[in-house]
Amino acid sequence: MADSEPNPVPAQVGEKRSCLEDKEESTPSKKLRVENDSKNGGPPEPDEEEEPEGEASDGEGEDGETFADMMKHGLTEVDVGILKYVSDHEGFSGILKERYSDFVVHEINKQGKIVHLDDLSIPAEEEATPEVEEQPIESDVLTEEQKRQLGELQLFKNKESNVSIEVLDDTKEKRTLVHKAIKTQFPGLETKTEEREGRRFIVAYHAAGKKALAEVKAATAPRKHFWPKNRGSFCHFVLYKENKDTMDAINVLSKFLRLRPNMFSYMGTKDKRAITVQEIAVLKITAERLAHLNKCLMNLKLGNFCYKNHPLKLGELQGNHFTVVIRNISGTDEQVNQAMTSLKQTGFINYYGMQRFGTTAVPTHLVGRAILRNDWNEVVDLILKPRPGAEKEFLVRCREEWAKSQDPEAALKKLPNKRCVEGQLLRGLSMYGKKNIVTAFGLIPRNNRLMYIHSYQSKVWNTMVSRRIEAFGLKAVEGDLVLRGTTAHVLSAEEAESHSIHDIVMPLPGFDVIYPTHHVGKGYREMLSADNLDIDNMRHKVKDYSLAGAYRRIIIRPSDVSWEVIQYDDPRISLVHSDYEILEKKPAPVFNTEGKYRALRLEFSLPPSTYATMAIREVLKLDTSIKKQTQLNTAWFN
């Protein structure tokens, strides 16, 4: 569950911001590399629960296997170096994310304010400066029956269908009015004019319909809008979403507004299985057009509109605020208080969370290791070979075909969605041949390719930090690294006396970092050597895969920590009052002091690039892997 980036602490600076370019130094002091720069080999940080595209999916397998069956071959924490705790309280059991509404994330913006959706109104100046094209529309342009048909089409009742409206008074002005009436009153629908047997029809179709999209002429000029000079070019708004990841939400908005997804900007991606609230900016789209979407979007709400002169940039946020419900807890009130007090005062080990490593039987860090070793046949084999555990049926068929024929075109035909990682790799192999794997692999989007090598870096970091905690515990020692401004510095014995564990950083392996001078530092060389990698030569033949490295704090202390134990009777009810429920004036959840079930409701804020699941792991002292959590859930529901 990654979340954001540090503010005063550059060691965790985040999401895809470019790094400083510095020359190597012979002294034990190096310029800091930004942890998430995809150019320089610092892992980019997804926010909570982001998974690699194209890997196994949620829910029940098509052959009826349960999610528990799908996950039985998955990773556990031990597999990725997550071994230690910092507190000595007794752990207790509980179920994380039993419902997606049990995990609520609010972005903390550049000003340090928690972002909330609390206003759906349009800014006042919007009414005084309407877009030129939005002229008054005659109320009698569309009949009630036509409105009913268009409304059904808009609400996805049949998104591959269309509605044809004959233009009886066939003038350009009349046709224009009908086009505008449909697009204004029914956001998400697109229109075109057709002539059939001498009669003209305006055909409305769903912008998301695949067949409808195929019928649209490829090059339609974008409609021009009047934009007042005194209004900021970017409309900023708060996006509230449920059980949908950020890119899915952006793609939905893009289709409804007929925009390219890159017209939107944001400061960080957010969880899928959660309720999340974050700020988004879009270029030259009015608040009125955005507000229209609230009538027809499922699990998405837009509000708090304002105009500014700048977009948003990845990594600009100060962090994220979490409200988490852990259900069916076994701990006593005393155990809970001990655990939460330790989290508040000491913090947790800043491990990379389980979602960093994928959810299938082939972990992403193994693919990353093969890339770094320049073993491209193994890269293809790991991504495409059959694997244990249930997957969607079409992926199983695709892998079986590849194993049988090694024919990329034949395997590609088994995939209905060619945009998954497997599909993109197969398309590359089909275009460039199996002797040009590096070029073929390049068809996978850059961020997805880099995800693999960053996953390998993350496993090394987790393993070395576990070794560091095992060897020296929670105190600074001679040979540890701290940051001084933008450089890493090795502590002497005397300097170690004046530093705490919260100052210590550890490097992600790369060509432009230094390592601790105690024996844990030598462990990096041993681990990479065992993987047939040379720690002194982290530059790759392909520039994209050269790793500069970065520094990351080993202990994070959350801020704004609070908690309460609640009791309830109905396991189906939400235990958090969401922003949208508050806006809709829905009553807050009521807890029964004599309730049948107990849950821990906790809140805390984290800097970017840190994982909330790792904080929760420290509280429960339970394995947070999907494999273990699914076993808990299955036992609980049975």
C-alpha cells in the first residue's frame, strides 16, 4: 500500500520526479537519488494496492475456483524480505479490507491540508462566463420519448446500441441544436449525422461502446470553446471514488468528456479496493461540464471545483491520511492500546508492501532480476509460461498456446484484451521476432517495464533492512548512513551517539549510492552476487534499465494517530462515514456497545512512498499478504 513521498526528508521523495544528476565521488558521501525516479532506478511509488497490469485478476476464476484457490500459490512476507517488527507488544488477529469501505484514503495536498469532497456546486464566476457553444437549447428539440431512450442509453443499459432521431425540419441550425441538446443533457453520449434513403438522422451512441467507437471517423476536429482570459487554464477538482483505481477513473472521465487521458494531471495514484479522495486537474474543461458527470457516473463523484493557472505534478503531495477498519479483532483493549501507542511513538519498519511484488505465482522481482542479468529468454519465459494457481481462463489458454507452439500470433489470438502485459509482449514478438526480444519487450509501457526492476530493488532493500534490524536493533551505530541535505554520510561511532533510528537510511542498489560500512553493507554485495549481478556495474546495456539507486528511511513514524475499538452487530454495514455520505446527509454508522463483533478503527497520516499496510502489520503482527489475508477471510466467512 504505497502512499506518497517525504516532505522534509528527501530520502523518500517520490513519484516519478526526476533525480539529481551527480558525479561519482570517491569519499563515503554521495548525492541523494530521488527514490522514485524511473530514469535513475529509484522505484516509482504506486499508492496503496496498485497491481501490475495484465496480471491475475480479482474475484472468482472462470472455472469456479475461489479467490483463496487463486492465491494459494502467492507470495508471503517472508518471500520478499519482510521479517522484523520494532515493537514488543503481543500481536492479535483481525481482517483487513473485508469491505472496500474499510479502507479510506484522503490525500494531503501541498499546503498540508487533508483533501475532502464537501462541495458539489459550480464556482460563481462560471455562470457569468459560460462557454460560447453552450447556447440556450430549445426545450422542444427532443421529445419525451427520445429523452427516455437517450437516458437509457446513457446509463449503460445497452452501451453497444444507439438511438436514431430523424430530423424532419432538415436545416443545419436544427441539426446543430439536436447535437447540442444530446451532448449537453446526456454527458457520455456522442452523435453523428447519417443519411438514409434521402432522410437525415442524428445517431446518438455511447462514447464507451466498442462498436460505436469503431464507427466514428478517425479524425474529428475537437470542438472549440471560448475560455475567458482572466480564468485559470486548469480546472482543479476533488475526485471521490469507490473500488476503482486512479487510472480507471481517469479513463472513464476521458471517455465521457471526449478527451485524451493525458489532459488530466494528479499528484499520486490511489488504491483500487478502497474509498479514496484526491485532487485532479484538467486543461480547459469547465466546472459545469465536469459537474454534469455526477448525474451518470457510478462510484465516482466530482466537486470542490476551482480554476488555477497550473496543472498538478506527481509527487507534489505531502502524504495521505488513512482511516482503516480492521474487523473481527481478537486483541483485548489493553493489547490494542499497547500496539497503537507503539505505532504512535516508535513507528514501523518502512518495508515495501506486498503489492510491490505482484499477486501471481511468478513474482515481479524475478522478472526484474532477469532483466538486470540481460537474460531476455528468461524474461519472456517468466511472463508467458503457464503458472500454478488459477487465472482468468483466457490467460490460461494464452499461456498454454505459447508453451505448446511458441507462436506469438497464435497465443495473442487467445487474448480478448491485447493491452495486458502478456498481450503487449506477444504483439512485440510477433512484430519484431523472437530474436529481437529487447525491442519486443519495449512495446510494454515504460512504467510497467521499470516496475519489474524496481520490484527487484525493493526485495533487496527489504532483505537488507531486516538484516540491519536483526544485527543492531533500534539504535544508530557506526557505519550507518544518514542524509545531510542531499548527500548520504557514513556515521562514525561518536556521531552515532547523537542520532536516532529515525535518522537512518538504507540504499536501494545502484551505480550512484554508497552502502553502510558495517557488515550489513557487505550483505548487498553478497545478495547481488548470488543473483549473478555485479554491484559495481549497475549500468545496463539498455539505458532505461540502468539503476542509479536511492536512499530510504528505515523507520517511519506516522502522524495524527488516533484509534478506537468499536462493536457492531451487522457485518455488512460500513463503519466509516464517507465524504459522499456526509454530503448526502446520510446518518453516520451507529455502534452498539454490546455488539456481537469488535473492530479496531484507526487513523494516521503517512508521508509519500510509504505503505499503510506495513503500519497495520506492525499493529497486528500478522502477515499482510493477500495469501494470508484470504485464508483469514475464508475461515471467518465459513
